[in-house]
Amino acid sequence: MNLIEELKARGLVEALTDPEVEKSLEKLSTVYCGFDPSAKSLQAGNLVSIMVLRRFQLAGHKVIALVGGATGLIGDPSGKSAERNMLTVAQVEENKRGIRENLSRILDFEGPNAAVLVDNYDWYRNTSAIEFLRDIAVNFRVPQMLAKESVKKRLEASDGALTFTEFSYQILQGNDFLHLYDNFGCTVEVGGADQWGNITAGTDLVHRMRGKSVYGLTFPLLLDSSGRKFGKSEGNALYLDSSMTSVFDWYQYFLRTPDADVIRYLKVFSMKSLEEIKALEEEMKAKPESRIPQRALAEEITLLVHGEEALRKAQEATEALYAKKTAADVAKAENVPSASAVLSECVGKPVFAVASQAGMFKSNGEARRMAQQGGLSINDEKAGPDRIFAESDVRDSVVVLRSGKKNYFVLKF
């Protein structure tokens, strides 16, 4: 089974710009994927792209991770229903640093087949608008640009508000492919299905200006069995940076993967062979209550992103919370979301208000609603909207709060 066949078997191929890419990849090639610096950390949804690059790298191909320092200042309209807020240069610079750190944990930037990290701001910073329009933009035809799905969707939206800045994004990304072809011999770009229009802009540009064939591969948007976008926890994005999403929450997200999704996720994110994943699937069918595939997924992806020590602490925290250990045991467990609290500032207040002021919820209203719906607990006892925090709730200097079935939060006194 060659690499493309394996990617297809893992559900990682939505479309190829040319079936010849399979033949092209029989020899070692250079492959790139772009990452948008719209936040100071990549999200779990970006893991699909990173793992595809990782598979190419492990197969011996040269991989390039492009951080869009220039394009990030504009914003990609692909998959967006409205114009994004513009980032400042300082914000983009800060975000780039975080993304470099994210990628360095998963891709090998130091070995004999080291990955390369580039920033497209490096080749745009000294390019004038006149040069860009004369040398690059002249190769694009407006009817073709308008036909791109990402553009059509925005134009068909109720307000039809697509700025020229966003419209020109595909020219910039197309030129990125040309630059990487010229300077690194890059012949393949990979990206999510929403990047098809931008990728084909690049393959067309290289063919038009250099007379050479280069290729694109897209992978499907990863959805869970309910049709929700992968990588959201309680409606919030799941970040690779542990200062933005705790390792405990990261581990728990994958540990809670429904049976309907776990085998699919293993194929995408795990480096286990398809045969090993099949064996886990058979084990799940025989003993669904064991949740062995979920543990395998959570362990592997946490180890990859956060390292062995962080994985161990997340496992210890999970054991402390779900094995009904004492509050002191819970307090000792690291990576469980927590906050320091002052007893005098908590006693006499509703439990939901204490939880809100500690940062467990985004707002007091959200905390109150959770209590009204019966989803808030204190030390494993339901805490309705009228439940008042008492000094006796503090055990071994801690209080364990829970939102829903599995979202724990520790108050330390």
C-alpha cells in the first residue's frame, strides 16, 4: 500500500487535483501545508493537517510548514460566512511564535529529514503592489476567481459582503506555492477541503508560469457523528497550547470520544497500523464498556502533543476524579482545572456564583442556568440555584465542583 492508498484508507483524501500525484510521490518529494496565525495556538482541528504532514515526513518526503505571516494579516474567506476581524502585525507575530512551538512538538525539525518552517511575510515584505499586480496577479482571470466555491458562498450570502482584500487571498496563496516550487522544489500542497480553491490557484499558477505540473491533495472536514465540527469542547475551541486548554481537558476530550467516532479518529490521528486499529475495533465490539480504543486514542494524542510527563499527570488526575478518591487526592492531581479561593468571599453565596467568580463559567448567567438545569454539583452533590456555599463544604482545604457529567473544577482554600 503506497502513501496515497493509506491516506485514502484512513479517510484522509477528499480530492486530488490530478491522479498523477500518486505516481509523482513514488519518488521523494517536497510537500507543504499552510497554517493561519489567527490565534496564538493551533487548535485540535489543525491536527488533521499536522498529522498528514507527519505521515509524509515519516514516509521520507520533505515537508514544509508555512505560517501565513502575510496572509494572516488579510484573512482567508474560505469556510467563513463573514469578514474576519483584522489582526495587527504585533498580534500575528505573537501568534506565529506559538504556532512554531505547536508544530515543533509533532514534526521533526532537527533530524536528517528535518521539516522546514517558513513565513510568507518574508517574501512579501519587500514586494511592491505594482510588482505584485504586474508579475503575479496578471496571471489570474476574474471569472475563474469568482467561480471558486469560497468566493461564491460569500457572494451568495445575504449581504454579499466580500472585500477585495479577501477576494485577493487566493492570489497570495497561489503565489506561495509558486515561491515554494521555485525555492524548495515543492510539488505538492495539502489542506482541508475548504482550501480546494486556494490550492488549485497555486497549481494553475505554477503550470502557467513555469510550465510544470504540481499537485494538490485535500482531506475532508472532520465532523463527529452528530455533525458537529471536531475539536470543540462545550462549544469552546480545544487548543494545543496547555496554557489555553489544560492537558487534563485535552485528555478528557479524547477519552470521551463516542464509540461511533473513535475508530475514525484513530485512523486519522494515530500512528497505529490499520491492522492494530481493526483489532481495537473488534475489542470494542466485544467489550464496549471497556472503552479501550478511547484510552488508546487519548493516550497517544496527549503523548504526542504534550509529552510523557503531562500525559502521566492527566491520567493521575482522571484516576483521582473518577475513582471516587478523597478531595485531598483530587487536590494533589495536577492538570485538573482549578483556582485559589478565599473562604470569607465564598461562604453565604450561591454555589453557582462561587463557581462563576472562580472562572469555571464564562458568566454568572451561564453558571445560574447550569444550576437551574441540575447540571452543577459540589462534592458530588447536586447544587441547585438556591444551594448556598457553606464552610463545611471545604474538605481537606478543597472543594470539587462539577459541571455536567464530567467537567470538574477544584477550588483550593
